[in-house]
Amino acid sequence: MGIPSVAIVLSEFYQQETEKARNEGLPGLRTQWIRGPVWAKTRDELRRDVINGNNPITGKPVMQEIVEKFTKPLTKDEQKTGEIIRDKGPAAFTDTPEKLQKMFLDNRWTDFLPIVLPTEALVNDMLKGTSHAPDEIVGKMSPTNTGNYFEYWTFTVKDVAVNAVMAGCKPEYLPILLAAGSTNKEAISVSDNSFVDAMVINGNIRDEIGLNYSVGAMGPFAHANTTIGRAWSLMAINLGNCGKVGTTYMGVVGNPMNLINIVIAENEKESPWEPFSVRRGFKKGENILTLFEGWGVLSAANWKAANWGKVMDYPKIIKDIFDQQGGLFGACAILSPPIANFVKNAGYATVQDFEKFLAPAPPQFPGAKMAPPGGEAKAGAAMPKMPMMGGSTAIIVTGGTNNNYYSIGGMRAGQSVQIDRWR
């Protein structure tokens, strides 16, 4: 456009923005780095720390540098063009296993835990878990799930199988990971909010592969739950360019749940209500995967609204906690079977009745429409109006029956997909 300009960016994003500039062929892009954060500061604090402050990268006064960047000609280095060359790594490796582990660590192809080395034999064995061809494209993924700022990376069935091996999965787990990959949903968000992702699994596959939905259902106490969750994160790192601190991951304090995410197999046998997947429009017994994203969940004992006594009004307590959740992700309750039965016996024969009590219908955007949960609307079918808030209400039943415990947090249900189409 011929108009001089200088981008002003927080110095914490130096690595991310300089890499982006190189990716776009502009390694010399002039950028002014300032001290962050700027949110919630007073005018005096902004003047002191930013306007009259120093560039944290160079140590020079900010305003002096801005003037120079507007007035001085581009240097030879700034006029250069170029981009980062992407490399998937060698197709084969003939050195020692120890050096192969080191190569994965050095290149940030792992979650920093030891991996199962993806030898050709193990990958071929993993591929027996699906009838799909190894070179079939499964999906595409990016840290922002938009492909705008960070480009989408496409990946194949074999790519997913390699990461499944690395995480320690069994071949019978592969269809779940392929189903997750087909949604294009990243398991590790770039956001500085330190978001968490989760998957809820319904259907007969829970028993077929040994998913835990009893005592310790959300913990690392079953091979299937643990390795599936870990593999989803490894897929995000290696197949979606996610989780690279300073560039594609900017979580300020981070979240330990990013390691294996939250994997929930619903306890359909002990639940007094129909499975979550049925409420999403699928048949009972059908193997369905639903992905969630949000802030994570905490024990209900943590919430101020919770109380503990001889007489417990669980519906009211849960509603009071739900009312504390923000509108971005709504609220999700992970109820143990005893709590679910307490709620049912309190007069909520169906989970839909309870959800209406928890979250009355939100205000609607006039004339706005949205697709129904689980997929696209059929041609000519009427679609529900779009709520003003982005959140939702979800009730999941899992865990043991030995006590009255449950967890609640801000988590929003996203796509629900069939697992069996990837067998």
C-alpha cells in the first residue's frame, strides 16, 4: 500500500512472530517489541512500562525505536526473503535406540516422556487396527484450528498409527484416534489461556478395549484411557504443529491435563439416564466419540457453592456451581453414578429435565441459526436459533459407586463422530 507501518507486539511473542514472518517470506519484518501484559494496567502504568519503557529484546527506549523504524531505510538483512523449511524427519534410522530417543527429544517430536520407538514392524502391526489404507488422508490440523495464522498440516492413517505406537497404544485403540483425527480438532491449543481438551466415549467399544469407567475413571488407571489420551496429544504435536512453547503454545501457566487430556468412558451400566451419545442423536450401543474443550474440571468440593452435610440437595448445589461458570464454554458436570441417582430421585427422571433446570434457554440472536449437535442440518430442515453465549450444558456419568463425588467445570461439547467407520 506504500504506507510505512510498524507492528507493536508483546515481547513474549517474539519467537512466535519472528517464525511467522519467516514462514511468510519476510524475515526482516519491522516489529516493535513492548513489555507485556498491557491488559488491566492504568494509564500511568502503560505510560511508564510501555510508552516510556524499554524494548525487552534490545533494551532500547520504545519510542526512540519506533521513530527509527519509521524513518530509517531498510537494512540489507531486513530486505532479505526466505522461509522455514519443514522436515518430517528421516524415513529410516539405523543408529542405536538411545540415539533415536534423543533425536525425538531434540526435535520436540515427543511430550518429553520416553516413547515406544515406532519401528516399521510395530507401525505395521498398529495398522491392523483399521481397514483403511495407510496413505489415506484422515484430516488436517493447526494450533488455532483455523489454518489462518498457522497453516493446516494434513496427515494420513499411517501418521496416526506412528503416534499411536509412540504413546503405547494397542491396535484396537486406533479407530478411536482416527475418529478424533478426522474432526481436525487439535488436542493442544495455542491460546495463552491454557485450555484443556477431553473426549467422551460411548458404546460397546468401552468394554471391547478395556476402557475404565469405574473407580478412577478420569485418572491414569487403565492402559486404554491413558495411552489414547497421550496419543491424541502426540498427534497434535507431530501432525498439527501444536504444543511448541514460544511459537504454537503460549499457555501462561500451562495445564498438566495437556499431557494425556481428559478421557472419559461413560458408565452407561450404572447411569440412571440414557447415554450422552444417545442425547446427541445416535443409537444406544453405537460407538461414538465426542470431543470437548474448555477450562477443565475440578472436584465439586472446590466450589464455594458446594456444601457437605447430612441432607444434601444435589440438584440445587449443582445448579449453584453451574451459575458460577462463564459463558465462553458453559458448564459440564461429571457425575458419579450415586450422584446421578440422587438427582433422578429428586424428581429429574430424564437428564434433559435436569439440564433444563440447570440452564434455562439462553437469549437468542434474532434470526441467527446454527447446525444441530453432531453434524450438518439436513437440506430443508429447520435449524435452532443460535444462543447468545458460546457455552453449553453437558452431564456425563462415570466413575465408581463407592461414594458421592463429582466434578464440574467449564467444558463445551463439540463434534460427535462415529468410531466404527474407522475400523
